[in-house]
Amino acid sequence: MPVSHAPTDPASTDGDLVGLADAIELYQVFTQVTDPRKPRGIRHGVATVLTVMVFAVLAGAKNFREAGDRAADLPPVLLDAAGARFDRQAGRRKAPSGSTLRRVIEDIDGDACDLLVCRWMAQRAARRAGSGTCQGQTGLFGVAVDGKTVRNSGAGDPQQNVKLFSAMLHQEAIVIAQIRVPDGTTEVTQVKALLDPVDLAGAVVTGDAAHTQYGTATYLLGRGAQYVFTVKNNQPSLRAAISAKVTAAGQGCGHHWGEDRSHGRTVRRQIWICPAQGIDFPGAAQIFRIRRDVFNTSGDRVSKEIVHGVTSLEAGQACAKAIAAWVRQHWGIENKIHWVRDVLFAEDHQHAYLGTSAQAMATIRNLAIGLIRLAGYREIKRTQESLAAERTRILPLLAASRP
């Protein structure tokens, strides 16, 4: 369904509000979140609070004060879909205040909320045949895994900041799994916890060098997934073996070359691949070397980087060009999710996050980003400005994000 930034009439030809059912469906998802408050005195249920918060974030709210302001301006149709209480004295539905939004979001079960939201978004992504494929390889879709530390979430102690670990569909650029990394450990130990709820049949999981672990590769293969990992000095023996084998293969390696220009620079990338016989790593089928050369506008080289890697994809599943694409698409989780949350949603600029609010707000921001992307928009900031100008545009956006 095409979506534009022009003012949208939410009424369909049959008289029903386009997207109203989707807004109610979102509310129903949040009814499964346990309300942390005592029943007495509750005016807005937890599902109402979370649904209203999603609407506010879609309309550009970056913090709880802005969310309260955006919520106060929501039209009756959205408040009705969110189950907001009816104020008899005012004769209309009233949205939760900014302080109510903050108190509830600080106390909910962040992991439970993440699980529900990510499962709903995965269903919305509606994987079609070849969704997320690389270079037209039918049946394969990419899943990038990476962690992010939320600043100012450790009660003043940078060592205690909340660390979140998430998985993103390459092509759709939406988060389909996220967990909080337990204190005292790292994301490397949490791959199973993150991906257990995700259907990995046909997935190609990509990760940075930290995830190039024997246990991780074994787990992914056991779940029916493939992997593409880079290898650095955290696995010195493996890196040395790959480097030596690619060098020895010489002209026998598969090769691909590419170039792109942006931000006043030229980046040239080359990749060489060869079979992984003799490489001691679970499921290793091919190994590769990538060289990146960056040139300025004068044609002078300003940097050179050489990276090695390993994949379980056979030669018939992935040529040099395809593997290069898997590696590049992995970094979408940094520039399409983490960067967006930091820059457009000011995630790392909050003065403090209390309770579970760091994780819960990241969940809601992931949800907002995902809905905007599934609806067909590519300019997130401009979309938020459009929704802020006319809140009823949230409804057709929700409808357009439907499978």
C-alpha cells in the first residue's frame, strides 16, 4: 500500500477507519504485559499507557515530557483505540499524563515487553519467498546481531549502563528480537537467549568478530541457520589459518570488486573467497578476505583495511559478490537502528533512565522505526514531522505496515 507524506484522509470507501483495527491490535498486544502497579487507583491500564507512548514516539516524542505533550493532543479516535478512560466531567477521553507514562514504563518487565513487541513485528514483516535475500538467493534472509549500551542508564555509574542485544532483519531493517544483557556478562554469551524465540530456518546470521565463537556457530547450525562472521585477533589461530589459506590460494580464489562514492570520498572494496577445507571451525564452508581502500576527492588513499572471515554458506549458495553483500548489510543494524535511535530519538541524550525505562523505551523506539519502515517510508524524521502535524495519519501508517 503506497504511503505519502501528503495529508491523508483516514476514512475508507466502506466507512471504516483505515488502520483502526491495527491500532486496536497493537493495544491487544500490550494487554499481555503485566501491570506492575497495585490495582487501587489505576486510571489507565498498562496497555493504554504503552499504546499511547507508541503514538507519541511516532509523532516525534524523544522523552517523557514530550510524550505527555504529544499524548495530550491525540485525537479521540486514537485515544479510543488505546482504551483511554472517558472523563465524564470533560466529556471526552483523556490521555495518560507524562508522569504516568514515565512511572509505568520504569516498572514494567522489559524482557517480556520486548518479546511480545518483537514477535508482533516479525509477524508484520510477513517474510515472503526470498525476503531479505542477498543477490537473489531464494529462501535465505539475513539476520544481523549486535549490542548497544544505553548511556545515562546506570544511575550515574557508566560501568552499570544498560546493555541491549538485538537482532535485525537485513532487508526490512526492523528489530525482531531484543534482550537486556545481564550485568557481569557480555552479549557474546547471550546469543541463544536472544535467538531462541526467532524462527531461524533459512536465516543467514551475521555478526561482528566478537561473535565468531565455536559455540555460537554450533548453535546456529543446530537451529537450521547459516552464518557469515568476520575474524579478528580475538581468534588469532583461526585468523592466521584463514589468512595463510587465502594467500596460498592466490589466483584460485573467487574475486569481486566494487566501488561507491558518498560523503566526499570513494570506497573501493575487493573480496577473495576460497573453500575452507582444513579450517577448524564448525560448519566452515568458505573463507574470505575483504580489502577496503578509502580515497579522498583528490584521489589520494586515506585508509586501508583488510578483514578476514568465515561462512557456512557453500559455493553454490554464495559467490564472492554475495558474501560481500552479506557483510555490508550486517552494518545496517548500526546505521539503521542504533544510529537512528541515538540521533533522531536522542536515546543517549536522556539525563537519566530509571528502572526498566532504558530497555522499554528502546523497545518502543524499535517498534516505531519498524512500523515506519514497513509502511514504506524511508525518511523517518520527515515522517515523524508529518505525524506530529496531523496525528490521524498514524492510522493509515499502521494499516500500511500490515502484512
